[in-house]
Amino acid sequence: MELIADTHLHLYACYDFDQAFSLLLDRLVAQNPQAVFAACLAERSACHFYQLLLRDNLALQYFSVEQADNHQLVLRRNSDDRSLYLLPGRQIVAAEGIEVLALCTDALYADGVPAAELIQSILKKNGVPVLPWSPGKWFFQRGKVIAALLRDFSPQDFLLGDVSLRHQGWPLPLLMRRAKQLGYAIIQGSDPLPFSGEEKQFARYGSRIVSERQITAPSTILHQVLKGQATVSHFGSRSNLLELLRRLRYNAAARKQTKK
């Protein structure tokens, strides 16, 4: 089975969801029309769009929602009958100030919990823990936290996440290189920001995951990545430096507007 996925997707009320999901699906299909296509949500504490879709409370014109439950739902595009699996997940801010993703689970987690405890809790609830790279959050004291987690856990305990916000001229961070040497797998995703227009980032950078085993659900293959039973490669491109600076500037302006 080959799964083509954006493994770090946020949904925000300012997005045009029909256009966003359609662009996402088109970019995934372009990688291999015969593959299975998925998006892994990493919703922040105030966001519950998976539940809105589950309850049919998010109006879509281009898509219909099928096979919906707490583990996955399928968005089927009306124009061509293509299917997109949407998997639940959360993004949590750990006590140390780093981000931890809980993929493939509908469980809720509180911010402010130590990262090690979060990883253990996500595993107990059959989720897939991911430590995503984030601008400015893997340096200094927080970098030491990441290094300690790489030392204290094993590659079967969590994944590393690369995102489109690591601009094209930025080499693979030292901690990611160290993680690869230790056997940790790295998955890729877009990590769109919370302002209108960022939905155009959907699936610009993502993961191609291949497993030799028969898979009944896309979430299963991510668990196989965690166990070292599936291979990962990336597709797409990250932001260039000018684009990244523009995205971060718009994000800062959107935050100021929200606070008014």
C-alpha cells in the first residue's frame, strides 16, 4: 500500500474549506493517482473541526462526508468521486514550550503537560506521537528538551515532523540529523498558519509512505512507520526564505488583529 499524505494539517475558521480540500486532494493525486490519500489533522486546543465534520455541521459544497467515526472520515469529491481520508489529531503545547502532535486519535490533551508525559499518554491511547520542527522552538533550552527525549525514548515511541515553514535554504536541523542516525523516522506536512489564504499551503509538502502489508485503514500505516515497518519519503517543496518571511509577517498581523 502507498499512502500519500499531508501529516501536519490545521483547520481554521478563516479558510475556504471546499477550495482547500480540493487543492489538497489534487496535490496528493498528482503524486500517484493509484495511491490512498490522507490528511492528518493536528488541531489546536480551541479547534474542533473534525467533530464538526463528524456531526455534519460544517457545510461543504464540493464534498460529501462518508464513513465517519471517531477514527477517520472520508471526504468524497462530488465532481470525480475521489476520496480523501481525514484522520483526527491534536497539537499540544508541552510544559517546556515545544509542540507535540497526537496523530490518529480523537483523544483530547491539555496544554502545559511535560513532553515526556504527553508522549507516554498518546501511546497509551493508541495515537502516534510526533515532535514537529517549528521556527525558533528547537534551540537553546528547548533544544536540550528535544535532545533528552531522543535519548530517553526509542524510535518506536515517537516520530519527528518536518514542515513547510523550514525554508528551502535551511539544512536539516542538527537534532533531526541526530534523530535519523538513532533510527527515528521523519514525516512531512504543510503546517498552515491561522490566517486567510494559508489554506493554499495544503499538501505543498508531504509524505509518501509505503508498506508491503495489507492495510485496512490509513492510520494503521502511520503506526507501522512508528514500528519501522513502512518507509517514508517526502514530496513537494518548502517555502523559500522570502515566502517564509511573508507568511510569518501575515501571521503576526493576524494575531494582532485577533487581540483587538
